[in-house]
Amino acid sequence: QSTTFPNGSKRKTIVILGSGWGSISLLKTLDTSLYNVVVVSPRNYFLFTPLLPSTPMRTIELKSITEPVRAIMRQRKGEVTYYEATANDIDIKNKKLTLQTTCHDDNENMQRELQLDYDYLVVGIGAQSTTFNIPGVYENANFLKEISDSEKIRLKVLKNIETASFLKKDDPERQRLLNFVVVGGGPTGVEFAAELNDYVSQDLKKWLPDISKDIKVTLVEALPNILNMFEKSLIDYTQTFLQKENIDLKLKTMVQSVDENIVTAKMDGKEVEIPYGVLVWATGNAPTQLAKKMMNDLKEEQTSPRGLLINDRLQMLGAEDSVFAIGDCTFHPGLFPTAQVAHQEGGYLAEQFKLLHQLDQCKWEMNTANTDNTKELNKLENKLNEPFKYIHRGTLSYIGAERAIVELTIGDNKFKMHGPFAFWFWKTVYLSMCLSFKNRALVAFDWCKTYFFGRDSSV
Ligand code: FAD
Ligand code: NAD
């Protein structure tokens, strides 16, 4: 792609960091013929996270919820470049990025670095799982954020089941191996505990009835309720339902430390020990290394430890003229770390970049052809200054045994539902949200496969 437009003005470069909800939404809606667009992400695919909790036990296959970045790029106009790399330094003053990639040789892994100039930078690097620095969590727990996490959980669950079936029924080690503990009663923890329990009650029960009877799924939450973003009646319904499904719900239980076999928690002021065989940790988000570095570099403006501070136009405080930040890496009152927010922010930025291009062209014409475009310029500037407005459409969560809870927002009205009908609604919404027709077809196929043939129990 030429570096200038036919009228001689310079084509600017936008570098987009990340291939998650925010960055891919931007890439899909940006007019890529107006800029040189470079996407940088260590993950060469988009991951449809809302269905990630369904993957460890293979209700849905991992490949069904990923879409290669290059397949998305191919559908864009102009030329988009992709680097499979991690941005590890940003020189905001000189508008330069340092990228690092690992090259795999037969014998060794070599780190290579690349410097990249940008005119505009979009930071959509997501977040990492938080441990609140609770001792032993990082070393012993499994998180659920990436495909590799899903694989690790699956291996551990299946391995423990096989090892337990090898041990005598009265061996205490057998019960420990079969204690599956999920910490965090947010939607990630609830959806995964529900999927795990479905696997035990719908599939394992047929193959290994003795083992399935002894499996215990425990969900640990520090607050008095799980799923605190939902309306009270839906929370009550879910809590009663999970208990009926034999999930051991431990509320007001704050985990304080973890060792390789035991979770130690404070429950109503008393210390309790919960032995576990598999521990899944889902207590929310923390900033990534790069986000922390940027906060440190811009200490005066970046005063929150929770994420990159942005203004109402998604410009990063301290670098407003050239850096935008979207999604889970940011912190802004009223904007929650959800796919819904990141997706809408990506769409808003695509519109902002179109306006910025039109503004540049307008200024260029005024300077080179001496035309008076003041009216047009003011109109564009007013449009550009319009803030991002998030429209909350609702929240959904799967709660197991073909039940879901749904809270919808339509205008000023709220609608809620729960049970089997809500489950079908949940399925329809997530199918419609899948990124491509291929993903939609694969997810629908996986749901049918699980319904008729059950989940795969082999590694
Ligand atoms: P992400 O989607 O996490 O993407 C971040 C990207 O940045 C990744 O591609 C990563 O590889 C890349 N990256 C990281 N570091 C660097 C770096 N240094 N340089 C370059 N690239 C980098 N939200 C909902 O609204 N509904 C749901 O049902 C829902 N379900 C969820 C289920 C699970 C299990 C999880 C974990 C989250 C769920 N969420 C849901 C939350 C949602 O996934 C996040 O809010 C959303 O992914 C945020 O999008 P993002 O673009 O900010 O980050
Ligand atoms: P979360 O922040 O929503 O919930 C974490 C939970 O862990 C909280 O309820 C918290 O009280 C609890 N907790 C924290 N420390 C604890 C401790 N030491 N012991 C016991 N409990 C502890 O986290 P999440 O579920 O990982 O979700 C992250 C983000 O992704 C949220 O914004 C969420 O809305 C979004 N998400 C949405 C969906 C959905 O809409 N269906 C699904 C998954 C994630």
C-alpha cells in the first residue's frame, strides 16, 4: 500500500495491539484503506471467551471458538500487516514501539526484537487473572482465560479421575483427587462449575458411576452472594438451583492461602480447610505487565492501579494525541471489563479514525489548495469530540443442567428470565455473536454432538 494518497498527503500508520474483543471489533469496522494498519498480538487468533467455560469438558471444541487473525484480515480492504509478537515497550514521546517475538529453531528458542513507528496506537491488550497476591495461588491453581488454560484444566480433571479409579474406595487420597474446587463466584466461576457438574452428572455417571458419585464440585465465594451483577431474584434462583444440583456453595468464604493439596479460607471468622484435587481460580482481572509499565511511565496521569485511565474519547491519559486504550486493560467508571464494552469501544474508535482522516484531508486541502473549509472543519471537530456512549444490552450466564439466567435491557426497560427457555435464549444469543459463519456452524454442531453422543472422556 502506497505511503501517500493520490493528492500527496501522508497515509498515517495505526498500530493495534491485541487480537481480542476490542482490537478485532476495531479491525472489522475500520476503513483499512485510509491507513497503514499493523496488528500486533502474541495470539494469532480471536478467542470467543463467552464459550470458553464450555471447552475444558468439551461441550464445545476449542477450534470452534477461535478465528485466525489472518482470516479476518483477508476480508479487509487495503493492506493490513500482522506480527505475531508481544509489545514490551512503548516510547510515547517518540511514538515508537518495541516488539518481541520468539523464533523456534530446531535446537533453541531465540528472542527477536523489532522497532515500529506509529502515528496512532490502540492498546487492546486485555488483562491477566488476578490472584490478589494470595500465597500459593499462582503456583497451584489453574486459571481460565486462554485456550492453554482450558487444556490444562481438562488434563488435570481427567488424570485425577483415572488415578482415583485406581485407588481403593476408603483411601483418603481418592476423595481428595475427586474434590474439584472453583474459587470466585463471578460468571467465569459459576459457568465453569456448572459445565464441570454437567460433565459428571450427564456423562461420567454412565461410564464410571462409582467415581461420579464421589466427585464433589465446590464453588467458593467471598461475598454473601454469587453473580453480584445480576438482579436479586436471579441470584437467589441460581444459588438454590446450584445447591439442588449438588454443587457445594460456600458463601462468605474468603480464600487466604493455597498449598498443593489444600485451600485455606476464612468462613464467618473461622478458618476452614478445603482439600482439593483440581483448583480453578476465577477472581477477576489485574493489569498485564505492559499496562503496569505504561502506568509507571506516566505516573502523574495514570493514578489508578486497576487499569489504564482513559478519557471519554478513549484516549489514554498522558498520551491523548496518539494513544487510545480499549477493553479490559482500561479502567473507567461505568465501563466494566466485558466483551460487550470492548466490542462497542472498537466500533467507536473505527468511527473516530474515519473522522480523524477526514479532518486531516480537510486541513491538507486548506493548506495546499488555499480553499476555505472552516465550516467543514468545525463540523468534523464537533463530531470527533462526541464521547463514547456505552449501551448496555444485558447480561447472561449459563448455570448448568440446560438452565441459564438472562437480564435484558431494552431502552429504559429491564426484562429477566431463568430456566430452560433462558438457556435456549442464551444459546441463540451466543450463536449470533460468533465471529464467523464457520464458528457458528461448528458451535451448533458441537451442541448437537454433545446432546446425542455425550462429551468425549479421552485426553
Ligand atoms: P482480550 O479479549 O483479553 O484480548 C487481549 C489481546 O491482547 C489478546 O489477543 C492478547 O494475546 C493480546 N496481548 C496481551 N498482551 C499483549 C502485548 N503486550 N502486546 C500485544 N498484544 C498483547 N464478557 C462478556 O461480555 N460476556 C461473556 O459472556 C463473557 N464471558 C467470559 C468468559 C470467560 C471465561 C472470560 C475469561 C471472560 C469473559 N468475558 C465475557 C469477558 C471478556 O472476555 C473480556 O471483557 C474481553 O475479552 C475483553 O476484551 P479485550 O479486547 O480487552 O481483551
Ligand atoms: P468477577 O470479578 O466477576 O468475579 C470474581 C469473584 O471472585 C467475585 O465475586 C469476588 O467476590 C470473588 N473473590 C475474589 N477474591 C476471592 C477470594 N479470595 N476468595 C473467594 N472469592 C473471591 O470475575 P470473573 O468471573 O473472572 O469475570 C471477569 C470479568 O469478565 C467480569 O467483568 C465479568 O462480568 C466478565 N465475564 C462475563 C461473563 C458473562 O457475562 N456471562 C462471563 C465471564 C466473565
